[in-house]
Amino acid sequence: GVFAHLAALEVQAHQAALKQEELEQQEEKVARLKERVQELRLQRDELRAKVDLQQNRRLGKGGAMSDPVQPSAQAVLERKIKSLKSMLQIFYLTGISGKLTKQGVCFCISTAYEGTYLDSYHVDLVLKPEVRILRHSIPIFIPLEQISKKYLQRDIRRFMSVLFDHLNAYAGRRYQADQLQEHFSDHIEGTLQRNSLCNLLVFKYDVSKNSKTFPFQARLIYGDLCLSLPTEVLVSCTPDAPVSLAEVAAAHSDLFRSMALHKAFRSFSSTEHIMI
């Protein structure tokens, strides 16, 4: 009866977490769709301008065709600046802001988790003779070089979006680990182990049953660096632990996969007195 009640509570917590996650995903989807609409409108306007320009060049007086004229370097640069200005307006709604500089543009990426502002990072881009990074404050363990090679020259907007996803996910993972150490240190045995990117977390915590305490070990792997929830979770207990604790370990694994680390601890620690 006690474990059945515990399992029911954990199922309810898991369902509530899934509903909250679904709601957050819907809100993020709406924001992405709004951003996409703005991007498509910008592309539409640019295409219309190009079509009009080509038609004007081809039609001379009396409808005669004129020789096509290649745009000057200044015209290309002005077009890039105009596109960047429109991009800055779009990014402002997504946590990315920026300002034009003499050489190009300087972006500021603001990270947050659960409505809590965390850190800001800067990327200063030069536009001439080709787009390149002049200076930045991105942590060394973020794969900036790989992202740059893939997107920077052909799509600055995509480059900034992917970089933002990496930084925001890293900030979220680090924030969860910090919250766990700060608020649940009495549940943790020893020190929480994590690497610089916080995509691998290993820690031990205690679960009590029948006046005995059994150590659990959790290993969380974040295979997708653009996510703040783990892709692999392994929670294990000692071989001499009661069989019923294996069910508890499985339930904890599900919680770690579906909600923030500190929220998962808050969820099952509030019912842990049932097992004592």
C-alpha cells in the first residue's frame, strides 16, 4: 500500500511535468512560428526588390533590353547592413540583441532558465571582405568553430540561432546542477561530479527504508547539446537493496528525464518520508 501510494504520487508528478513541458513546447513553437513569419516577410520583400531591380535593368527606353550591371561592392555591403538591421529586430524577441558597428555588427546573447536570467555572451562580427568573428566571449567548450564553419558564411541568422541554442542549453544544465547543490545538499552524498559543458552529471544520494539507508547513484548524459534535459539516465542502487527499491530507481530515472533536475528532487524528496 505504501509503495503503491508512492508510485501513484510519482505518476501524478510525472504527468504534471509532461503537461508543463508540453505547454512550454507549445509556447516555444508559437514564438518560432512568429519569428518564421517575420523571416518570410523579409525574404518576400527582398525578392520583390530584386525582381523590380532586374526588370528595370533589362528594360531600356521603348522596352529595349539593357546590359545587366553587376552590383558594386558598396551596394552589396549596404544590402548586408539592411538585412542585418532587419535581423536585429527579429532577434530582439528571442534573447539575442545587437548593434551595428563600424566594421559589422556586435551580437549579445542573453541566456535564461525558467524565467531566471543567467549569463550574457558577445560575438563581434566583421562583414568585409567576408563575414568573420573579430572577438567573442563564448566559453571554449562551446563548439563555436564547428558552428561557424557550417553556418556563418551562408546564413548569419541560422548561425546565431544555433549558437543561442547551445549557450542557453548549457546555461540551463549548469543552473540545474547549481540548484541541486544549493538546495538539496543534505540529500547528496559527497560532491556532484560534472564536466565543463555540464553534459555529464554523476552524483550519489540516499534512500531510506525500514530504518536502513541505501545509497543510490545517478548518471545523467546530455547527448544533445542543444537540450537542457538528459538523453540518457541511469539510476542504480546497491546489490543488497530490497527489490522494491529497484522500482523507486526506475521512477527516479523517469523524473530525471522529464523535468529539471532540482524539480525532480523536490518532487520525490517531498514523499521520501513515506519510505523511511
